[in-house]
Amino acid sequence: MARYNAKESEKHWQSEWERHQLFKTPEHGDKPKCYVLEMFPYPSGRIHMGHARNYTMGDVIARFRRAQGYNVLHPMGWDAFGLPAENAARDKGVSPRDWTYENIAHMREGLKMLGLSLDWTREFATCDPEYYHQQQKLFLQFYKAGFVYRGEADVNWDPVDQTVLANEQVIDGRGWRSGAVVERRKLSQWFFKITAFAEELLAALDTLDQWPEKVRIMQRNWIGKSEGLKFQFTLSDGGKLDVFTTRPDTLFGASFVGLSPDHPLTQELAKTDLKLQDFIAECRKTGTAEAEIEKADKLGYDTGLTAAHPFDPNWKLPVMVANFVLMGYGTGAIFGCPAHDQRDLDFARKYGLSVIPVVVPSDADAKTFSVGTEAYVGPGKLANSQFLDGMTVEAAKAEVAARLEKAGIGERTVNYRLRDWLVSRQRPWGCPIPMVHCAKCGVVALKESDLPVLLPEKIDFSKSGNPLDRDLNWKNVTCPECGGPAHRDTDTLDTFADSSWYFARFCDPHAREPVNKDAADYWMPVDQYIGGIEHAILHLLYARFFTRAMNRLGLIGIQEPFAGMFTQGMVCHETYRDADGWVTPDEVVKEGGKAYRKDNHAPVEIGSSEKMSKSKKNVIAPETIIADYGADTIRWFMLSDTPPERDIEWTDAGAEGCWRFVQRVWRLVSTAEGLAPTGAKIPADLDEYSLGVRRVVHRRTAEITDHLQNLRFNRAVASIYELATLTGSLNEKHNGAVKREALEALVLLMAPMMPHLAEECWRALGHESFAAQAPWPQFDPGIIASNVANIPIQVNGKLRANMEIVIGTSQEEVLAKALAFDAIVRAMEGKPLKKIIYVPNRIVNIVV
């Protein structure tokens, strides 16, 4: 018997699948549909193990559903605009377009090597003019519907590179390339009005019962609905100041009123206060990211104004500008209660402000309870609060709100943490915004007949700033309204916009409108969406917003884009370091549990297992493993042992174990004897041995079907291992048709996971058709319900394996079968057998 040659087999079957267009999306019909989509990748140049895991999982679902008789849409595309292409263009002097499409070609080849059942005829990249032409149409339709507007917003400005930086490009307050201190500047920019959808985006999360709860929680927190109170302070200059709070119960614990550096009152005061101007400038050195502002040292400036407490006009609170108060939340002004908010407490301690506990634990003495370095945010009763003393927090909130509303200076209101989506990017490699600016007419939308606005063929990165702003031939145009001189908007759209509707475009990637409604109404929503937890907030939220906006415009019939959502874990590997720094796995050899460099045998420190990354050089290229073991080995490894939502550690030993199983399955099938011809019927009068085999086969089929339907890939793998063990025990006592049924079930049940091996085995069993087109094995509940017992096998009291037997099987046969398990042989470690304890139909305990 020849060993299974993965390299030849996989290349052959991939060619055959493509030649017969096996995975081309079928026309709409009477079959149920299943739309499987993995988050499309950024074309960085090469696929990595994270890609292999993500796309293998999606492929298993797609193949499984096809076998079950579904019409399956399983497309692939490229999230192709973005900063890395600009960096490559700037650093290497190449075109971002050429760099991107070369990377796409490399990655397409890598993904095809994995044997994914993708419909490549629907492939597109977001940098394709055909795609961003339709995105520009969407922008104009959103604009006409009021979902897009222009407003001012702070940006991170690099004064050396003369460009806007994304939050992640600001490192310790400096530009990641120039090292210059970043400034905060206001620019007029484009926004999507996502806040108009805040309540429905929040409420609809309850309907997404096929999403991980942690993802729904993250979205709820990001939308951040808070019910609170907006009320007025009277200032010492006679002015009024609106503040918003979610904790009106703590009003008697107030020690200051805080203003955002961008609050209109702050700006007005700064006109005559040079020190305040300097303070605002200092605040602007912090980036615009909320997290960065949160972590920054708390800074304050006393304006000299005071605010009268609404329940005691003689109680004056200093009005201070504070760098941690955000203009974008509430009213841009707060009252600070240091005892019960950590930011307020840090600020109060720094500036010597009072700290008055007004909520104390129910079992604490209000007279002696105090707050040290940590604010008290737990439950309790009101204290030091006049008419609120003794109340619960909720009762006190209601009482304060009622009194201030009665006084005409307060109003209960709902606020959202969610801000409108700023989509302007001052970068050239993105979707151009289809608007022009005219001195006479103002901002003017282009007509659809003037689209697409194409990017220039050549983009000059030799100077600082936005190349589109310098390209006068591209920038200068005629106003579509008055015919006078005008200029294009030189911003491009946030790349999150590109990925916020691509799933709808896949339904008909060459439609003459953004979305073919008939096709989308058939295929949408996506039945199973798969991607990393890092996209749980922004990408998913923006995609949900786009879908709802398109629904309101009548472009699509659904409101939620993804019925099922799954977030897979990361792929990890050991890290290695020598005296000079990080070392790659292929530079390391292990001897006796220690690691050394292959070239000079210098010692190497074995570090922790971490996410594969270029920075720590612990990356394993899928192409290397495919060359050594084949794609099916990678696929099997990615699905084995570890639950799919958890991180998995790549090990050479694990890969070799998967490769051995590939060879084992091939041996089982290619050396099988005594099989009935293909299509042979199972006799009605089976012997007990053969009937027992059928029971196990049908039970495993039911288990694996259930596991795949519920994305329990690792448990499906475990059941296939057990089925392989069963088929390995078949002999001349078993009926030939039953043996064929068992082997064919094994092959077809593993086909979604190891499709190349399945095709080879399917041909070896005498079939002329593709395993990829064979129907999913069916199970008979009547057979499963028969007298079969599942028996745990222990070695020295520790569970090592499970096996199924027909109730009543002789003790000799049970023990022989137990001792034959690979896991049991390994656990015994060659030690002498002392005794075997067998409780009939219950348990086997082997003592060594």
C-alpha cells in the first residue's frame, strides 16, 4: 500500500474542483439557503495561521451545509484600502495600487492551497473602481436622506508630516513616524449620523440570539445608553451652565464643576485669559482617543468662576476646566463628586478639593465612613445629603430629579455614549468622497452621472501632507451647479465604510446599483459570520448601521446583516530569545527539553506561548506546513482539541499527530477488504456484531451532525477519531454492506474538515462522483436508541478513553478492545499489567 501523498492529491483535487466549478454559487431555487462569510482579509502579502483557522472554520460550515442540500454562498474578497499600502508606497517608492494587487495575488494563491470551497467568481477588492463607484453612490444616497453631514471635529495633527493621524498612530503623544508632539486640531469633516439609529441598534441586540453574549455586551457598552438628569447651575457672573449626570443622587457630594477644554464657555473665557489659552493648548497635546484621554494625568484650570449649588445658593463650587471632560458626551460639563468617581477623586486630591462621601455601605457608620485613594462605587444608603439621608440610590435619584424639575432647572433625559461616525480621512489610498467645494455654491454633491470619482493613476508620496490635496489636476474641477471653478473634497472615506456593506455586494458583485435587492433579499442575512473578537465593536456596529440605513432607503429588505456571529480564538506559538533578541521557530532545535540555535548551538530561552506575530518572530507560515504535511493536516489541527472560540497553540508534535491520523485513515480505506459493492443494501437480518457496528456508526453520525450545526468542531473531531477506531476493528465477522456503510460514513463525515483526503478515499471506495457533492450521511434514530453502552476506560483511576459496546458483549471482547486503544497504550507506558476491573456495561479500570 502506497502512503497518502498529500502534495499530489491536494493539487489534483483543487484543480478538479475548479475545473468542474463545484463551488460556484447556484441560482436561486427551492432549496434552503445558507450564506457563510468570514471577515474578508486585508491583503498584507502572505496568509498566516490566523487566516488558516478562520477560513477553515467557515469552509467546514459551507461544505457541511452543501452536503445537507442547501444552496450555499461562500464568497471571498479583499479589504484593500488602508494605511499599510501608503506606508509601502512612501518607504519603497511603489504604487499603493500595484503593491495591493500583488499582495492579493499572493494571498489568493495561499488561500487556494488550503482547499477552501470558495466561489472565486464573486471576488472583488474594495479598491476596485467598480466597488468604490457603488460606494460613492451609497454615500450620495445617504447624504440626500440626511444620514451624512459635515461638521467640525478634533483630529490628531502631526505638524512635521503635515497629516492627520489615526489614534493608533499616536504613541505616547507623538507621531509614530516623525516623533513630533501631536496636536489636536479642529477640521471640517464628514460624519455618518449613526446616533439617529442608537436606540434601535441597542434594542435589536436582544434579537441576535445567535451572537456571543460577550459581543452583545461590548456593543451595548459602546452604545452606552444612560438615563440621567440635565440641570442648570447659576454661575457667579450671572450665566447659566447646563450639566448632565447619571448620578444626581451624589449632588451633595459635589466639590467642583468641570468644563471640557472645548466647551463654548471655556473658549469664551480663553479670549481674555492667556493662561487658559496655554492650558487648552496643553490639553490638545493629548490625542483624541477616549482611552488616551482617560489615561492621561488629570489636569485642571480654575476659571475664577463659581457655581451655586442648586439646593443651597450659599454653597459655591469652583468652575474648573478639566482635561478629562469630553465635549462629545452629555453637555461637555459635569459636576465632580470625588468620593464616588475615580477620575473626580484623582482630580480632587491633586487640587486639594473636598471629598464628601454621600453613599455609604448599608452596614457602615455614616459619621466615620471615609474615602481614601479609591472611590466608593458600591451600593448603599445616602448620607451627608440633607433630605436624601437614608434613601436608596435609586430613590435619591428620583427625588433629586423631581425637585429640580419642579424648580424648572432640571429635566430627566437619555444620553448615549455613541458618537456620530467621523468618516473623513486625510489620506490618498481610500474611496474618494463624491463632493466638491465651490466658493459660490458651498459644498455640492456630485450627480450620479459624474461618478465614479477615480483616484489618480499616480500618487506622489515624496512630500508631507495629503497627496490628493497637492494634485491640482485631480483636485480642480468645475462646480456641477454653477459651472464655476471648484475643487474636489480631498478626504477619503474611513476604510470601515468599505467593510460595512461588502456582504450585501457579494449577493451580486457586478450589479449596476450598490445592491441587487432581489439577490440580497434571497441571500441576506448572512447565516454564519466568522471573525476575530477585535472587530466585535466598530466593524459590527457600523455594518449594522449601514444595513439599517440601506433598509430605510429601500435598498435591502433586512435590518440586521448577520443572523449568526462567531468569534474564533487566536493561534499561538512558543516564543524564543537569545542574547541578540527574538528567534524564529525554524532557527531553533530542541534537545532534552532545552532549545538551541541550529546554526551555532547557542542556548535559546523558551518563552511563553503568545499570539503569532512578526514582532516576536513566532510565526509559522502555512505554506511551509502545507509543503511538509499538506493542507488537510493544518485544517485538522485547527479544528482539533481546542474549542474554536479559544486560543490554540501550534506545536510541531500536534501537526505530526494530525499527519499520522491522515495516514491512518488512508490505510483504513485503501486496505479495506470484504466490502459489499457500492450501493449495496443493508440486510434486514444482521448478526449482532454487524448490528452493533451500525448502532455506533449512526450514533456518531448524529453526534457529528449536531456538533457541526453548533460549531463544536473539536467535539466533531473527537467523534471522528472514535469512528475511525471502530472502522479499524472491522473484520471478516462483519457484514460487507455494514463495513462499507461505516467506511463511507467516516469519509463523508470528515469531508468538510479534510476534503482532499476525503476525495481520495471516496475514489478508493469505488465512487466516480465527488465526495464534495455527496449527500450528508443520515442516521436512523431507531438504530441509535438500541442497546448500546458507552463505557469509560481508566488507567490507574484516570479517564483515558471511551468506547461503545453492545450490551451483553463478552468480558474478553470488551477488555481486548479496551487494551487496543492508542490512548490506553500510551497511558500504560509499557508498564506491567496488574489487573483489570470490569463492571459490566459500566466501566473498565486498568491497573498498572
